[in-house]
Amino acid sequence: MTPDVLTSIEGPVGRIRLNRPKAIHALTREMCEAMSAALLAWREDSRVKAVVIDHAEGRGFCAGGDVVMLAKSGAKDAADAKAFFHAEYRLNHLLFTYPKPTVAIIDGITMGGGVGISLPCDFRVATENTRFAMPETGIGLFPDVGGGWYLSRLPGRVGQFMALTGARLDGAECKYLELATHYVDQSCLPDLIERIAKTPARIGGAIGSFTATLPDPRIAANVIPIAKLFASDRLEDVIAALEADDGDWANTELATLRSKSPLSCKVSLRLLAQGADRTDFADEMRAEYALASHVVQTHDFLEGVRALLIDKDNAPNWEPAAPEEVTDDMLDRLFAPLPAGEEWTPFPQA
């Protein structure tokens, strides 16, 4: 069988290529562990001067994680789900703290877990095909893999808007928001990777030489409305602001927001509020691991995966059904730390 992750050393560059095209390279625990093993080996390998992460074939970089497996595990003892999250978050943190330059080519669909392995990289290359999102509230989850850290640091309230609505951004929007460091035509990617291999000490310049003309980022026109209408960390206030606006854009986003899990939306707002104050990414991963370990066993996550990915009736029955029915006590239980000995831990530093 062809491995789901292809790793190799090509000249001075370590290559990681996701290779699960039928699932749009959705991550499994084994894929996360394979990537981590390569990164740990290359961290000490003097031959490797930089690392490039992309996908081998297919129409997307990475569609996320194997959420159907997570739901099946959450319906039992959640042991497999916790093992996946632990491996995935270790990979996220390893990339965040990696001592050598890292490049992620976010060509095509980049969602959930794909965001988690691209945003920690030093260089993030978007293309005209990029479709970037954190759509977790639609399946009863929350924007994990560091979402509480990254989204809370976007300008205005764009991060909260993305977390609540699952908005999809194109490559130009990613560059505008600095989620991507560069915007390059997809057709140039093979030459770009070849140039990186020739000049690993000057990656920024190498990528910059392929920079394409940036189309107008659509989200730029909505930054001010987003800052106004998504200003509150209280979900009920956001909904009230959208209802009061009554413009076409506000009505569209209101309809989108009403389709999401109220519990997940409130979890996401609290996560971003807390994430904005963290100063250590390891603390973010530790908190998200505890939260994910609890959320994966909730009714809304199991129901969201059923409705959108298993039965595909797109009619989830959220419980609670209304934002005002989601209490602080419910949130407190989900955000509770794990018992001693069960917490997330990073790889040891070199």
C-alpha cells in the first residue's frame, strides 16, 4: 500500500507530502505520528536546512481530521479520539517551535487539521485555489489545532467571525489577513520548491520571486461590519446585532450562524477570549486537548457528524437548540482541566 504520508530528503530540504487524496488528505493519528517522526529526525540532521509540507496529488492540501472516527470513539470511551488529538497537537506544537525554516503550500482545500499544520510554519504559500476555513461549529466541535491562539490574533473580530460561521477564505483573503505569507500561482509551485532547494538559506526571497498579482480580497469590504456586528464575546449579542442590521450581508451571516451548534459557538467564543491572553503555545495546546477530550463526547458533536458526514441529511438536532439555553455551567464543565496524568504533553525540546 502507498503510505498516507511521503517523507524524503531532497538535497538540503526535508519534504513531507500528504498522500491520502480520496479523503482530501484528512489526517489520521498514523499520519500525524509519521510527520512528527520525520520532523524529529530532521531536527538533528545537519543535512536538512528547511522543511516543505504540501500534498502529493488531488484537489486539496488537507481537509482536516478523520472526524467520523472521532465521533465513533466519542460515542464509546473516547480513547482513540484522545490518542488522535494528543498526536495531532504534538505535531502542531512541534511545527510551532521548530528550529529550522518551514514552508507550507496551502494549495486547495485547507481546513481544520490542515490549518493546524500550516499556520505554525514560517512561510505559508497560498494560491488561487486555496479554500481556507475552520468549519467546526457546523459539526458540534470548535476551532482547535491552535485556533484559540491564531484566530484570536487576527485583526478586528475576523477570527471570531471565522470561528462562528466557518467562513471560507480564498488565497487573496488569506494573504490580506496574513494567514498566508505569500500568494503564488499554482502553476509555479514546482519551480518554487526547486528554487527553495537551491537557496534554503534565503527562502523568503526565493518564494517572493514567484509572487503573483493579488486579486482584491473580498473580505476587506467586510472588515468594518465584522468588527461591529461580531464585537461581543456573547453569542446572543452577536445574533441581536445581526438581526438589528438587516442588510443582505448580515442576513446571510445570520442564517449561517443559526445553522451552527449554539453550544459549539459559545465554546468557540470562550476559547478565543482565553487564547488571546495566552503567552505560551503549549498552554494553548494543553487547554484545547482537555476541551477536545470533553467536547468529542457531547451530543452535539456526535449529532453534527451524523447529520453532515454520515447520514448527510444536513439537519442536525442541536441540544441545547437555542443560545440562551447554553449555560455557563455547561461551558465550565467542558473547559475543566483533565485529571493529573491525563494532560497533553509536548515532545521534549532538543
